[in-house]
Amino acid sequence: AGRTVYEWSATDQPAVVREDALPPAEAYLPTLFLTTGSWKQYARSVYDALDRAADAAPQARALARETVRGAADAAEKVRRIRDLVSKRIRTVGPQLDDAPLSVIGAADVTLRDGYGNSADVAALLCALLREAGFRPRFVLASRLPRIDALEEASMASPATGMFPAVLVEVNVRGLGTLFLNDTDHYAILGASGHDGFLGLSLPGGTSRRIAALADMSSRRHIEVAMRLDADGSAVVERTVFSFGDHFAQENRRFSEMPPEERRRYFQQALAGLAQAAEPVEELETDFRSHPGRERLHAAIPHFAVRDGDYLYFSLVATLGNLLGLRADERISPLYRPGPTRLRITTHIRLPREYPEALLLPGPLFWNAPANGGTVWIGVRQDEDGSIRLVHEADLKPAIYPPSVYDTLLSIHRDLTHPSAGTVLLRRGE
């Protein structure tokens, strides 16, 4: 038989400069992918192993019937099953690609042991859902960079390490398609820890996008209501609304927070408004419904500075260091691996003695290069003299070439400049 020899070379390569937020090497350095694999064959092999594990489940099936008994609807059945697994099974152990498929544990074994890796737990979830009347499907989940070009290059060269986790997909009437096994009982049903990442459907081996339900994408809204008095004192109410995966993270944090730690957190949150801030009410957190809510209500003496006929102060919340740039120049591409979805609304009631705003942030609208999203600041003064400001960032994962770094640096300086967070008022006649 003949033999074919392939050779690749790259010469005179410049040294890689160590900088913050470098993208994966294949995004900007000569890279070679070699594979002998097939996604279709791999997907079939993984599916067969998971299906066998899910089928070995007489105890799990009995538990499923007991768990969903009396559930009001399909969504309640899924939620009960997810919460049962979250509370009874600890996810530990190797990733899918770190062990042979033959060691995936039977559903009843995982149930008995109380722990398992992602594949073990997925098989158990599948067994429970099947017995509850659903038709769950397995989906492998990646943490590949959410950049089209990088995903395409990776998918063209199959490697088992690209999809280390196993999710379970299920259609629920009235809700839509849900993904389980990457959220716990603190999460709202429909959120996903892999929202936006690439998935591999089993057994077909086709790639697809993992997506949370429409209103369950991970994001935050901050609402600030401020009443300012002529002596410079202010009463501030700040409410943070958490959506999607943020909801799960904050719900877990506050649910498991000991009283002493909560007290310290409250003190630090007050100090974040102003050093002199005093509570009007206790810290309020409510995650019984979606979105979750954290509310802080404080009185702040000397919040604004009086200087002759002028009164000025800094906003409680701005976009500030949104881009996190730390250098004045860049040699290599800049990588933003995840999305940023943040909206800040500020409503300021001015004192009658200071009706005129001489300096306000914005307005601003910025389209990020490399299809990287938008940043927007809007401002208006209502007829009653109150000021309304909106700061909004909707940034996507992106790789910015060095040629656009000056553009990024310019908007970074605009957002971090003192004027971007300062309001200056003048006394009326």
C-alpha cells in the first residue's frame, strides 16, 4: 500500500506578547487541527451508552411515578423531577471525554449512590422523564468560544473534548424546549447555564444552538430611584432584577447565606452607595418569582456637594468600567468570551430650589466593531423637573482585532470619565 506524507510549516513567527484577554490561540496564530473522528459515529456511540444507562432504572421509574403524582401540569412535573435530582444527586467526577463510555452509570446506581458525573445524572434524568410521560433527548454541550469562525473550525475537526457535558432536552407544552442538567432547584425553569453555546444532538450528531426560553436569558436590570433635597441629602432606593442564570446564582447565594454574612453584605452594599448611607429599611431579597429582586433603601446625608449656587453629585450606578481595558495600546486581538446584558434606569427627583441641570451624562450610542453589540445612554428631563437616565449595554462575545483597539479605548474613556457619572444642578432664580 502507498503512503502519503503531509507536511505543514510556519516560519519567522513573531513572539506572542503577553496581554490581558487573549483569544484562543487558533484565533490569531497558525494552528493545525488533526482528526480521524466523525461526529455522527461519536454521537451514536454516546447515545447508545446513555440510553442503556437510562433503561436500567426500575427504581428510578417507581420514584418518577411518586414524584409527579398530583402535579398540576407538564411544567410542574418537569420542575419536580429536576428539583428531586438537584437535591438528591451530587454532580462530581470526570467530564464525558475523560472516561470510557462503558463506565456511564446505570440510572438506578446513580440514584442509589447519590452522586455521578454529568453523563450519569443525564441518564437518571432521562429515565425519570420517560416514566413521567415525556420524550427527553440527549444533547452534548460545549464551552467552545461563541464565535462563529472558531466554532466552524472546531466542528470541522471532531474531538471528544469539545463536548464535555451532557444535557437533557425536553419539550413542555405551554413553555417550549427546556434544557436540564446544567441548572439546579434554585433556577427558574427554562434557564440554561449553556445558553448560547453549541450543542451536539444525539444520536444524529448534528450541531445546534442551546438556548434558554425567550425571557430566560441571563441579564440584569438595575432601577435607581433618588429623591434629592436642597441641603444635599438624598433618599435612594436601588433594586436589582436578576434574570435567567443570574437569577439562579443570586437565588442560591442569598438562600444559602448565613445571617452574619447577610448582615455584612448589607453593610457593604450600603457603603457602595455612600460611606454615610444609613438604612431606611432592611435589605429585601425576593426570589419566589422571576425575575429575582434585591432591594436596598437608604438615606444619605451630604450625598450632593453644595458649592455656591451649584449642587453636584455622582450617580449611584453607571456602565463605568464596562470594557475593562487596562492598557493604552494593543498588539494582539482582544477577546470578550461572554455576553453582557445590563440595563440601568435612574429616576432623580430634584429639589425645587435647584431646577436646572447644567451637566448630565449622555446621550450616547455606540455600535461595537466586529458585530460586538451596542452601548446606549439616554437622558431626559420631565416637565416636573425630574431626570430620567437609561444606561444599556448589550454586548456579544467578540474578538476585536488590534486595528479597532483605539475605538474601544475611546468609548472606554468616555464611559469612565467623571462626567459620565456626574450631575450638576444650578439654583433657580
